[in-house]
Amino acid sequence: MIDFKTYFELLNLYSDYAMVCDSAEWEKWPEFFIEDGCYRLQPRENHDSGLPLCLLALESKAMIRDRVYGVKETMYHDPYYQRHVVGTPRVISVARDLYGERIVSEANYVVIRTKLDGESTVYNAGYYHDEIVRTPEGLKLRSRLCVYDTEMIANSIIYPI
Amino acid sequence: MNTTHTVFPQPPEWPAEGNSRIPFWAYTRDDLHRKELDRLFYNGHWCYVGLEAEIPQPGDFRRTVIGERSVIMVRDTDGSINVVENLCAHRGLRFCRERHGKRKDFFCPYHQWNYSLKGDLQGVPFRRGVKQDGKDNGGMPKDFKLEDHGLTRLKVATRGGVVFASFDHEVESLEDFLGPTILFYFDRVFNGRKLKVLGYRRQRIPGNWKLMQENIKDPYHPGLLHTWFSTFGLWRADNKSELKMDAHFRHAAMISTRGQGGKNEDVVGGVDSFKEAMQVNDPRLLDIVPEPWWGGPTAVMTTIFPSVIIQQQVNSVSTRHIQPNGHGSFDFVWTHFGFEDDSPEMEQRRLIQANLFGPAGFVSADDGEVIEWSQEGFEQKPAHRSVIEMGGHDIGDTDHMVTETLIRGMYAYWRKVMGE
């Protein structure tokens, strides 16, 4: 499997990602991904039935940047806070190939939404299925698939999960 | 004398201006909502239930909704499609809990009543009683007939792979219901090619269900609310466009051909959402490839009253199913699809353009948000009304989109059916 130092880096990746999503520093979000990395947010019913449609399928770091622009500049929405609670990642496999070290890992997550005049509610619950690679800048996401149980979205999802 | 000013309508009367005003109480009253379910969803109308491609094989079923009544769409052994109400004839349970699956028959677990795929009651346990110590205990009375206790069966119509159903067996044909104008745009998408379901998206929007019909009968907002539409010319006031309705003004098609986008001072001057310098980092988001079946227009949004919207926005196609729950909320279920003869590249293109739509879409997320804010305003001041005067006071087809005529048309029809 992996040594503790690598696992510690992995833990940092998960917690740094959550912190960025919750602190509204959207420009930092694409930086967790490699250039051809992808972010997919998919309802569990599609995932379990083998249907390809996602709620969002951002197929490159460039497209993830387009989403950041959308969140910041183009989408009119109710402002809200969000708070990620991410479980301890479970390493599924580690491979060393042409591209170097490649870790496949998963972690459960819950995202809580708080609107300005409302209570805090469970907004999106699911798990991350990640492919992570080592780069000169540390561990990065080659892909992050968020499979969510909360299939009935509470109206909309604007910010990154 | 009571001179207290009130924001609550007593008694509610439709504003004197007619269809260019919509009173907020049309969205806030539970009694009206129940009347709408009866008169619009359960009588006199065809409602969307799903796509044939969702239940390709005999025994395949999918649980879905008409208004607020749970129904099951199932492929029978002879290949035909039945729609039955998901409500046990014995004790009224909504017995089918899975969203989809495959069955030889249906049964309610409570007392194990068993129904055929047509909804006919096939058997009840202990019908003849239970023999014990030489005597028959209990059992159904002799006059109990299985055929009197089937599931409620709906009238079903299919066209081009789309399944509609009605609780009202006297309803006119689906073709007459849609009328020739809307039928043309329906058949444009569903022209006989086999559909391929790409997946689902669901959202619960805290607003009255009619607001979603209105949103897709309102060509005034897209080039204003939606940056992607105004900036990239996908849908805005200088596009070549047409608005068409059926003879009753209940259904509509908004037909538009993409323009060049960019800066046209008349159209985007002072518009907050217009971003002159905006470019997409990943061009695949706007990798639009015209398809022969479009026949010219790049987008046709068809509202079929009261239950569904058919979306063709460039290469993204979907049905959007309206499922009310109470006067102030509805579930909005998107079924994105392609066609079996799509190339892998076209399927991928449809999936990437789907990023513009749905509950998180670059474009559509805003629609759910503004509907929520509308409902909040209505609840706050129900004696007030909205102003629907863009394009004048009349109702009629147009060759431009700078009008709210389709909303006026929908309320002319609504008032007739509802008697308001």
C-alpha cells in the first residue's frame, strides 16, 4: 500500500480541498486538478444504473475554470455558506506506471448548506471516488467523481462539492 | 367600519386588466391547487409519464407521477404499455417502492394482494377462508369479485417513443390534445428514431408548479437572466425567432435560431449579465454541431400543459417533468436522452452541453432560484399581482421574442378551465 508520509499527503489533499470549497476561495479549486483532470458530480441513480449523465461533468481543468467564472460572475443565486465534513479516505489501490504513482481512493462526505436567513441543512451526501497522481507540486486529482445520494437536489447546486 | 389595510385578498377577484395581470393568490391557495390537480392533471389532459426506452422489455416498469398521484408505467408481455395507479385496491398503500425494475406481476406486501401487469387483481390470500378443525374460518364473502378490485388503470398514448397517460378515459386523442402546430414540433424531436436515455436529474423547487410552465413560455428573460445566452447569442432578443401556440393557448413552442452574440447595444446595453470579454476556456462547452433534424432552428422549447417541457437547446435534448407537491413546491425531473444512432462523439457532446442545464446548469440553475424568489414574494403579499404586458395585452403567435404573450395565453386557458 502506501507509506505514512504519502497517506499524510493524501489526508492533506482531502482536507485542503474541503477547506477551499467552504471558504469561497473558488479560484483555488481548479488547482487541485492536473491539466486534463476532471470533476464529475453524479446522482447515484445514474451511477448505479450505468447511465453516463452527471449533474456536472467538467472534463478538464480549463472547464473547471469555466465553472469558477460561472460561480463568481454569471450565475444569479441565493448566497449560501457550505460546510464539508469528509470522512477518512480509504485507499483502494496504488499503482506505479508510466505516469508515476497513482492512488485510487474514496471518502464519504456530507455538505451542509446554510442560507442567510435559514437553518443549516444536509445539502448533499455522497462519496468521492478519486484518482490521484503525484506531480512536482504534490498530489493532485486526475479525477474526482462525487456520487451523491441526495438525488432530489434542494433547488440548485452552485458551489463545488 | 373596518378600514384596516390588508395584503390578503378578500374575496379574491381576478384583476380588471384581464390576462395581463396574474394575481399572486393564483400561486398561494391550497383550494385552488387541489382544483388544478382535479381539472388539469386528473381530467381532460394528457400527462407525461416517461419514455418507451426506459422500459424496453416485457415486465420492465418505472414508477412515476401524474400531478400528485403515484403511477407505474410498465411494459406488458405483449409489448404494449400499461399505466396503473400505485395504490393497492385493498388498503390503499402506495405499494411499489422501487423506482424501476422488472416484474412478472405486482403485489402489495401488506396482505399479499397480487395484480397482473394490466392491474387486474389475480388473487387474495385466504379468499375461501382457512380450514381448521373441520370448519372454514373467515374468507371473502361469496359476492366478492376479483374483477371489481383491480388497480386504477389509465388511458395510455404513445408517440415517437414518449408515453402519456390520463386518468380521464374520455380525454380526446393525444394528437387532438396537442393540436397540429405543437404536434409538428413534437414530431421534430420524436421522429421515430429510437431514443437512448442518458440519465436523470432531479430538483425540488420551492415554488408553484405553474411558474415553471411560465418560465418556458417567457422568452423575455433568457437573454437577460442567463449570461451564457446573452453573451454567446444562444437565446436573446436579436435572434430570429417565432412563438407559436395551440388553438387553446395552453401549449406553446418557442423557436429560435442562434445569432452571432457579441455586442449589440440595443439588446445587451446595460444588461448586467452580458459579459463582452467572456470566453470559454474549454471550447467543448460550446462545440455545437447542427443536426439535420433541426430543420433550421437551433433551439425549440415546447411546453405541453400542464406536465412537461421538451427541451432542444442546440445538441442537448431532454424532457422536464413537472410533479407538484402542494401549492408552493414541485419536483422537476429531467430525463436527458440522445438517439440510438448517435455517434460516440455526438453522445459526448450532448453530455458536455448538459452542463448548461439542470439544477446545477450554467443556465438553468438560475431559473430554479428566481422561481423560489417569486414564490416568496407571492406569499408575502398575496393580494398583489404581476404585470404581464411585454408585447401588449393581446394573445397571439409572433415572429419575435420580445413579448409575454404565451403567459397571457396560458392564463386565458387556465381561467377558462378553472372558472376564475
